[in-house]
Amino acid sequence: MKQSDSDKNFNINMHEWMQSAFNVWKQMAQPGDQGKTQAETTFTGSKKTDQFFMSSLNMFQLACANMFTPENIDATIQKSDAITSATLEIMQHMTEGVMEMQNSWIERMVRIGKETKAYSFDDMDKEMFTTWKNIYEKEIQQFFQIPTLGLFRFYQERINVAIDKQNIFSEALSEFMYTLFVPVEKSAAVFQKELEEKIARGELSNNLKEYYNRWIRILEGHFMSLLKSEEYTEVLNRTISSYTQFKKAKDDVLTDFLQHIPVPTNKEMDELYKEIYELKQKVKSLQKSVNN
Amino acid sequence: MSKPTIDVDLILKTVTENTERTKVRVQKATEVLMDSLDVDIAQTPYEVPYKEDRVQLKHYRPEHIKYKTPLLIIYALINRETMLDLQPGRSVVQSFLERGIEVYMIDWGYPTRKDRFVTIDDHVNGYIDNIVDFIRNKHQIEKINLMGICMGGAFCVMYSSLHPKKINALVTSVTPTNFDTDKGLLHIWMKRLNMADLADCYGNMPADVMNFGFLLLNPARLMLDKYVSFFENMDNKPFVENFVRMEKWIFDSPDIPLATFRQFITDCYQKNLLIKSQLELAGKRVELKNITMPLINFYGKFDHLVPPEAANQLVQHVGSTDTEDICLSTGHIGIYVSSKIQKEFVPRIASWLKERDE
């Protein structure tokens, strides 16, 4: 019984506190003395902005007034629990993703000291890229695929697609750059082994150019093996395709912006070029038949 | 006490000496790089008697004309024809002029986005045919000699098949005609990569993307060792001048019109239609048996862009009985810029043309 009275008092106090808080903001936003300038009498420095602020405040108060009435406040507080739970859940997913990624990196770092197979690219570590790809596809990509609504939905949709494609391209580019680095890593290992053998035999040369020439030959050999491999072609193809998609998506967004300024878009110019091209073909053909 | 396996003193001494040498070299290099350098390319004088859109015809006139039939050179759409006139002493054009051959050469210009619809047919049956007719009319002759380089060679093969009556003799050099080979990385990549879509989103195939692709054919040499070599020789003025000339030529590359690029990739690299006589330009079939004029075909033994397997099948498929296949011990560019190969390449063409100069 005592608990119930205490809850009732809390709910009434909450309602009153909300009211007074709104009143403070409303009074601040009220027009001031007649003799003062607009900047001094307005809350935001602009009457129109003040009006927008007041109407927004009223809307918010209307929504909150219902949420925080003594009879609704329990449900509101319960809902806010649900929001907190959802936020926690999202954070948990994200943390798990990052942990998974971190584990993959740690596993990879552990492997760094182990011997790498020379002139072979079938043992490339794709795991970390696959991990990130999975995290992105399962946890992040959906945010960019949420259906967009309203008057500007198509613009928003194109922006979302561009961000999504940029992320996919960045991931592919990282894998491509890593792949290009693999021959350097493998060459260093092979070269190091050769040096160790030379040291053991006491055949170390004092001509540094000899070492460079040997290293560049090993590096070239590794690059040749890599460039001919299926794995490299796959990674290169993924990078090119994802870049193509990103560029197209980015250009679509730019076209949206360009439509609002007096600059012709590529689409418009291409249509014009096509017409000019076809006209020229006709003129040249006619000119030839006239000359003949 | 056992003898140490590494002579640390000697290594440290060498490092010190190298550092000292590098310091001196950098000081001298500063003088070389700040000095006026002769790095101009394409210095041989020429006239421009014909222009069409962005395309222009360069006319090089020898001091004494010794051949009745002029030679039209058609370069690829990748990089520029200036490679044939890189510098005095390393100029294919000058070598022809010295032998009394009147030379015409097509400069394809720099395609822009408005050229994205220009097809292979527009190049072969449009620009090339108009230029051939212009030269024939100007010289009042029925036939001219045609020489094609790389992709320009493929265009010449197409043209000679479709207009055999206008060509006296055909010279092809590092010309890809058989694309069904995995010997060159370019052949592997062009079959498996979706380059046409990439070109589409740019309007045309961007030259920088193509150049980056060429650098990736041998990153260790082309992106690293080449510049190490420059650093080691940057106090040597003639070396620096030659190096900069090549850099200027390599990275001076026009974009390739989208429709041409797309068709070349699809019909040639992916379907290999040219060597099978199944390629069609604006509905007309390119039948290699129609090539009945004399043909001499050059290719490089160490060419990594157009490997011998891509170039050495042409003579077996043409209708001509007067054919010659010549494999030179060099690479794709070496044929035109190597001093050693220069002594063999142009004299061979000149004497071959002389024997067929009607």
C-alpha cells in the first residue's frame, strides 16, 4: 500500500516536472521587449526559426503530456526499458562482431612468425576478409537496406546504396591491397632464408647491389606466380566490380544534386552525344554517296 | 677463437662508401635535374593534310622520295603514335624517311565522353577508309602500303580484308589476331575481368586505369626497380633525358572509346572472332582469306602484351601466298625503341616494300 502511494507521488511529480520544464523552454522562446533588435528579442536569432522551434516544442509537449500523465507513466517507463534492452542487444551484436574480428586478427598475428610457402598462393589468408564480410552482411548492411519513406525516399535510397557500395568496395580494396602485399612478405621470407644459408657458409657478399638484385628477382618471381593465380584474378575482379558499382551509385547521388543546379548531367549529355553521333553518321554517309 | 662468419667491418665500410657515393650522386643529380633537359618527343617535322573529328593525319616527307607507294602507319588506340618518333636516333619514322619512304601516320587524338559511341567499324570503315582514299587521291594511285601496330595492326587486318583493292602490301607488327591463348596476363585478365562495365561507368575506358593495369603486369620491375634504376643514374644527363622521354610517352595515353573497347574485348579477347574470320563490322564479315596482298608479320619473342602465340597465326589464315613471319628477340616496345632491333626492323621492312613497290 505504501509502495503504491509512493509510485503515485512519483508519477504526479514527474508530470509536474515535465510541465515546468516545457514552460521554461517556452518562456525562453517568447518574443522579448519591443525596443530591442530582432537578434536580441528572438531566441534563435530568427523569428521563423523561433516559430518552428515553438511549434516543435508544442508537438513534443503534446506527445510527452500523454506519455507522462499519471495513468500512462508506468507504460512509458516500461517502454523505455524495452528501448534500453534493444540498444543493449544491438551493442552486444556489435561487440561480438568486433570480438570475432579481433580474434581473427590475433590468430593471424600468431601465424605471422610461421614459415610461408614460397611461390605458392593457395594459402592466402582470406579468413579475416571473410570475417569482416560476414559481419558487414549480417550486422551492418541491413541498416542501408531499410525501406525509405516519403517525398525524398528515392534520394535517400540512392544515398544508402552509395554508402553500402562504398563499404563493399573498401572491403574488396583492402583484400586486394593485402593480396598485393603477400609477394613482398613471401619474398622477405625466402630472401631471409637465403641470407641465413649464406651466413652459415660464410659467403656473405659486401656488394649491396647484389642483394638488391637477388631480392628484386625473388619478388618478381613471386609477383608472377601471384598474378597468374586464380585467387588473384578473383580478388581483382571483385575489386573492379565493387568499384564499378560504387562509382555508379556515387554518380547517381551526384546526378540528384546536379539536377538542382544549372549544370547538365552525364545522362543528359550522353543522350545529346548519341544524337550527335547518329546525325554525323547520317551526314557522312550522305556525303559519301554524293561524292560517289 | 673461431672466425666470425660475417665480416662486419667490411660490410660497414661498404655501407659508408655507398652512403658517400649516394651523397655525391644526389648533389650531381640536383644539377642535372635543374639544368635544361632535352626531353621533347616526336621532333620530326610533319604536315597535317587531313583532319576528321579528333583524328588527324601526319605527313612526313623524305628529302628524296625513292618509293612510288607511300606508307600509312596505323598505331593502336592505347598510348600514342609518338612512340615511333621517340627521339633522334631512336625513331622508326626517321629511319623510313632516310630510306626515301614517304610516311603518313594517323594520330587518333584524345577521345572524350562524346566519342563513347564510336565503334571499331567507325575506325576501320570510317576514319581509316577516308584517310586511305585521301592518300590515294592525293598521289593519284590505286593502292597504298599499310603498316599496323598492336591494336592498330588488328584494325589494318580488318581493313585489308574489307578493302583489299586499296592495299598494295600489308605490314603487321606486334599485332594480336589470335586471342585464344593464356600466355600473356593481358589475355587472361581480359577474358575474366569485367572491364567493359568499368569503362561504361567512366564514359570511356580511362587511360589511367589501363596504365595502372599495365603496371600491374610486373609491379616489381615497373613500379619499383625502374625507379631504383633512375635513382642510381640520375646524375647521368643522357640517361635522365631518355628516361623522362619514355615516362612522357608511357603516361601520355588517350582514353579508349567505350563502344570500340567493348567490342574489342568481347569479339576479340573473349570470342576470338578475328582469326576465325567470324568478326563482323557493321554487318560485313572480316574474311581473312580476302587478304591477298603481300603480308609481312613481325612479333616479339619476349612480348608480354602480345605473346608470339597471339601474333604468329595470321599468315596461316590469310589468302595471300606472299607472306613472311618474323620473330624478333625483343619485347613489345623494344621493337621500336631498341637501338639493336632498329638496325634490323626498319631496313627489313624497307627492302621488303622495295621488292613490292609497283
